[in-house]
Amino acid sequence: MPTIDIEQTRNQARALLDSRIESVTNLVKARQRITDLREQLADAEREDKRAYVRATKDGWSPEELKKLGLESGAVARRRKPATTRTSDENSPSTNDGVTAVE
């Protein structure tokens, strides 16, 4: 039976663990970057709102700003509501058979 070198085995195990630790470290960095960017976006949106209000207080009408391509940030960010798919089997229904909306 061949001799097993404990140091070599430990080194191989550490290499495997290091690879796993590296992947989870990269995941944490990516998640932190997302958090940081969301905070930056929120800051930028607040500044946009303040700037829009300042412009309107300085005499610009919403219509004039819109003609310049500067709609209110709230209007510009509005999105079409997402459509949700429901199946009759999974949706709760009322006594008359009409599917209830939550």
C-alpha cells in the first residue's frame, strides 16, 4: 500500500477550499457592487427630482421642460405594469367561479 503524505493531502485540500472561498468572495463583491450602485442610483434620482423642482421654481413649466426632453423623472421612469400569469388551478376563486385578484 502506498504511503500517503499528510502534508501533500492538506495542501490539496487547501487548494480546493481556496477555490471555493475565491468563488464566494467574488459573489460577495458582486453583491456589494449591486448595493453600492443602487445607492448611487437612489442618490442620482433624488438629485434629479431636486433639479426638476428647482427648474420649475425658476419659471420653467412642465410642458416647456417636456418639449426640451426633460420630463419629470417620475413620469420618465414609469413603466408598464408587469403582467402576471395565473392558472385557474393555482388561483383562489370565489363562490361564483370568478378568480380572485390579490
